Amino acid sequence: MTLDKVKRGNRFRIRRIDNKDLKTQAIRIGIYEGAVFLCSEKLPGGPIILQNRMQEVAVGRGLAEDIEVEGI
Amino acid sequence: MSNCHDINKVSYKGMKGKKLVLAGNPNVGKSVFFNYLTGIYVDVSNFPGTTVDISAGKYKNYIVMDTPGIYGVSSFNEEETVARDVILGADLILNVVDSVHLDRDLFLTKQLIDMGKPVIVALNMMDELEQNGITIDIGMLEELLGVPVIPTAAAKKTGMEALEKAFFQASQGNRDPKLAAMIKQTAENTCSDAEALMILEDDEIIAERYGMKTAGLRDEIYIERRRSVEDIVNKVLKESNKGASFGVLLGRWMLKPVTGIPMLAVTLYLMYKVIGVFVAGTVVGFTEETIMEGIYRPLVLSLVSPVISESSFIGSLLIGEFGIFTMVPIYILGLLLPLIIGFYMLMAFLEDSGYLPRIAALVDRMLVSLGLNGKAIIPIILGFGCVTMATMTTRILGTKREKIIATILLGLAIPCSAQLGVIMGLISELDAIYVLIYAAAIFSVFVIAGTVLNKVMPGESSQLLIDLPAIRLPMLGNVLRKTFQKTMMFLKEAVPLFIIGAVFISVLQYTNVLIYIQQWMSPVTESLLRLPPETATAFIMGIIRRDFGAAGLTSIAMTQQQVLVSLIVMTLFVPCIAAIMVIFKERGTRDALAIWLGSFVVAFVTGGIIAWLI
């Protein structure tokens, strides 16, 4: 499934990032293929908030559609 | 290599010494270290060829240079390019790491180590780490990285002495052996390992400097680096089940719409109270009326008018209604400066507290439908202060498409504080229904213009991808420093534009072109907008200073409907002359002309529709 389908409170692993620009930008703030996150918040129609320990990142809905994840 | 000395071109004003460069992610407290090391004698200057400011100072026999906060060394934007060049020229790097965000920050740390530069790590915000029930095995972290790691809480001045002592122990850290071998091979053709690494990581600018091709290995190296960071973090970090601290909870509430929207409303209301009421009323009342109009204007007139007559051409240029020594300083110092300082200070406060990125996330959805993303909330908020300042800030947006959309929306539908004051005065005398129509009309134009632009403009806007820093109480010193730097930058850029604008208008007035334009416009205002002919004068004045225009309306006898229509036209109408000049400077002649003419059309069409509907 893609990241925008993840439910709040779910843990998941990132499998693939399809957008090349996004991939390079994202990896530097800790979002990369293989990384594990918790969806700590999901704004209605808006960004998905990913959490890893104390770090939180907001990912726009459109970008989330380009990120392939698997639930764990 | 013959051009190897170029690397060190980032020397500092003839000062000799080794370059100690501070590097770190955004909001890690880097500047506190910088201030601690350099004291108060700091030089802030524009990095050549960019709009990025770099601070430099002396510490013992080192030249200390600060860099913009970055997540990694590369050249995705101007700030990164500047940071990269300063880092490439470093003899020693002090890497400030937010211990609470160890996973995020160590990516940069590992990259700096891979560059082969001597690095020392300041593990900052240790006090917060404890509050959140996390411990880090510093000994093991040192061993894994191969560089000294000093725990600090810079805001409380803890660990700073230990850090100073450790400067002598800064060392090249542990590199991934495979990567180190590749760097060694590439470095045969470059001046340093650092540049070799940049070429391996596909930095096109550096590769071009050596006439080399990029290696196409960025993804591979980045992923490997991320894995090694993950590995390190798993080994050194221990979490207890202490539960989230108040800061973390507050951060959550800011994001959840149920709590976040009321919190945002309260914040905006407080901003309105501080800036709209206190700064725009009390402070500006004093600076503009008492000081500039009361003392400055009579003084300058009494000095100049005996020498040059005010009615001569030169006289009108210098001390006339729109004179370089009258309108320009009175407007900028009396009216704008207090507002600009107020706005930048609040923005710095929101930024340093960690609230701003959360606001961006909260409003992202709305702005996406207008072809922008959450980040655009920054220029939009600033627009209520000064559209000129806000238009400059559109530089932070990701794509040209977003910059154009934001510029149009700012010019069209965001009334600046100077104008808002006068509008509020006029609108308060209208019936509630007209106030509602006014607000609805402006808001609709904002939404419709954004939606249409998003549909018709080619290309795609960038999407929100933003790190949400921890919620912290901002440090006053930092907020003031940022405010000062941004205000100075604004003045440096805007003052010349205001002067050119003032000269332009003075010439139009002296040659009577202004009156001609007013006469030419009158039929439009009368027949289309059903307004008295004198309103054309007010509209023209609105181009010079938006508040002049709105103030000009006060003296014209109009019905409530007419006041409503003229206020709508005035708000949507082109921004002031300085904002127009910034639009031309930022967007280029062709786009700027289109934006300018477009705003005329939208203002008159919208005004016309409402005039014929009500």
C-alpha cells in the first residue's frame, strides 16, 4: 500500500520511494527505504505525520502517494 | 592542481587563521555556540552572489564561520550551496547535534566525517534528552564515530568549557572502508577528499569545477550512510518508558485539527493584538506622527527649502509630497520599520519555538488546492505586515510556479497593515452586511485566483516535506539576532526601491501625467464601478502607498455601497509602488507586467460585478 493509506497509530516500513527528487530529499531527514515509522497523526486530506522516536516529519498527501509501505 | 587555492577563497576579510566552521541541522542551537565562541564582535555579511547571510568572528587564532542549518551537504538550494562551500573550506568542523533528534542529525555528522575533515561533535540539548527519559552512551558514540563527542546544553552554558578543551582533540573519524577507498581514488583528481566525496555524491557544481562527471552513486552512498546511522543509534540510545514530556504533547495538540485550529486562531488573534493594535497603533502613532511628521518633516523642510524651492522640479524630487527626503524616510522609518520589526520578531519566535512548521502542516491541505504548500503560510502571514517584505520571502518556496502564484495572491488579496488600518476605519462605519460582503469578496478572490492559477499554470508545485522540530521556548537573544538580520536585509533591498518609486511618482506628478491618468480613469470608475469621479485620484494614490489611497477615500462623500465597492477595488488593486518594484525584481519584466495588469483587471471586474449586483 502507499503511505497515504496508513492509519493513525500504525507502524510500517518504507518499501519504495518512487519519486527521485523526493527520495534524495527525504533520506537526509531520515525517510528511506527500509526505515520504520509510526503514523502519529494524519491530518484530514492533509499531510501524514511520521514519527521515529522523538523525530517527527510531515509528508504532504501528494508525496505520500509516491511512497510504498508495508504494515508491521 | 592549479586551482586548489580556490578552495580557500572563503577566507574572511584578510583575517588569517584556521577556519573553524559550525555545521548542523536547522534549529539545533548552532548560533548559541557561535556567539559563545566569538563574543559580540561578529560580522554578518552576504555570501558572494547569494542572498544568504554568513556570520563570521574570531575565536583565539581561529576564524569562526557559521553556516545555514542543513540536513546534508549538497546543493539542492542556495543555503545548501553556501553551507557546502563554507564547509569545503573548513580546517576544523564543530558539528552541533540535537541529541533528541540523533537519528536525523547523525546523517550530516557521518557525511562530514566521510569528507575527511577533522570533526568535533557537540551533543546539544542534553537537558531535554533527560526530560524525555532517553539516555545516550556517549563513550560508545565517540568510539563508533571516531571523533570527540561532548555533551552540552548550550542554552544553559553547560559543557562549553569541556568543548573548548576538546578542540585540540578534533580528529578525522571512522569512514566506511569501501567509501574511503572510492574517495581516495577520486581524490587523485581533486584538491581534497571532501570534494571527491561531493563528486561521488553527484554534486554537479563541484564535478564541473574539475571538468569531471558525477559518479551517479548518491542514492547508494546515502542509503549506506543511513543504515550506518541507524546501526549507531540502536547501539547508543536507550529509552525508558517515562512518557512524553509537555513539549511533545503540546506539539501533538498543535497538529491535531481539533486542538490545532483553535490554537492557531488564538495565536493569530494575539499577533493581531500585538502588531495590529500595539505596533500599528501605539508605536507607529509615535514614530510616524510624533517623530517623523512632528519633528523630522519640519526640520528637513526648514533646512532644504531656503536653498531649493519646494515647487521647483528638484525641490519636488527632494522634499515634495513624494520626496526622497520627505515621503521615503517618513514612510520607511516612521511607518514600515516598526511593523517590519514586529512581524520578523513574531516570525522568529514562531520559527524558533517549533510552531511554524506545525502551522505549515496544519494549513497544507488548504494551500495545496491553491497550487502552494503549507510553507507558503510564511509569506502569507508576512503579507499582512508588508506585501513588499512578503514578496521577497516567496524565495523560500520550492518552484517558480509557487513563487508566481504566491506573488499574485499577495499582490491581489492580502491587504498590508498600512492599508488595513485605514480600511478598518472606513469599514467600521458600514452596516454589518457590507462588512461581510467585503470579507467574502476578498476571500473568494483569494481562493478563486489560487484555484484557477493552479489549474492553468503549467508544471507542478512542490509538496510539503518538513521536519517538525521539538517545541521549545525560544531564546530571546536568538530571536532578536534573527529579527535584526532580516530587518537589515529588508532595508538594504527595499530602500533603493522606495527611492526609485518616489522619484518615478514625483516625475509623473510634476509633468502632470498623474492628473492625466486620473482623468483618463474617471469614466471607468464612474460607469463601471458607479463611483464618484474623485475616487480615481484615490486609486492612483493607492499605487504610491496603499494607505494613501484608502485614506483618500475618507474625504469623498459616498453611499455605503460605494464605500464597499471602492474598498474592494482598493484592496485587490495593485500593491504599492515598492511592492511592484519587488515583483519586477523577483519575477522579471514579462511576468511582472502580466501580474500588474492582471491585478488591475481583477480589481475592476470584481468591483464592477459587486457594484451592479448590490
